Amino acid sequence: MKEQIFDSQRFLQSLADDMELARELLAAFLEDSPERNNSLAEALQVGDTDAASRLAHSLKGMCGVIRAERLVNLALNMEQAAKKNDLEKTKKIFEDFDVNLSKAHEEIHTFIAV
């Protein structure tokens, strides 16, 4: 069985099983996270580690709200690498984050459809 990126059970438990609130938060995540992720990719492309650190921090918080721990950890590692001006390490972590974010989006769409 493949490992889930989005822990729907923990997420729902954190909201006292309020499915309406869950859908609202997930809709906001699905709308906002791609924009921030694209901004992060652009910051990395131009070598702006300050912006990359801020965006990784923002994504870390968003991923924490939905209980996507792997994404939280990757975003934290990106944030720390960017703060150290380690652009290459930040870019490498971003590649992994980007793939996992896409998987999380798929899992969230499946969860919402239920």
C-alpha cells in the first residue's frame, strides 16, 4: 500500500469531524497552494533565497493545517536551506516537495469526492 501524503483521518479528527469545515479548508488549500508553489519555483529560478524562505514557511503552515506531515517536513527543510542561502539544496528539496504536493492534491480531490 502506498503511503498517503494527506492524512485525511488526522485532518478530520483535528476538526472534530466537521466535514463542512474540512471541505472549506481543503478548497482554500487547493486554490492557494499551487500559486504559492509556483511563486516558490520562480523565486528559486531567479535565485531569491529570501523569497524562497518566506514562501516555504508559508507552505509549511498550509500543509500543517491539512496534516500533510511529509510536506511540512519538506517545506521546513526548504525554508532552512534557503535561510542558509543554499540554493542548490533548496532546489533539490523543492523537486521532491513539488511531486508530493501533486500527490496530495490528488488524494484531497479523492477525499472530497467521497
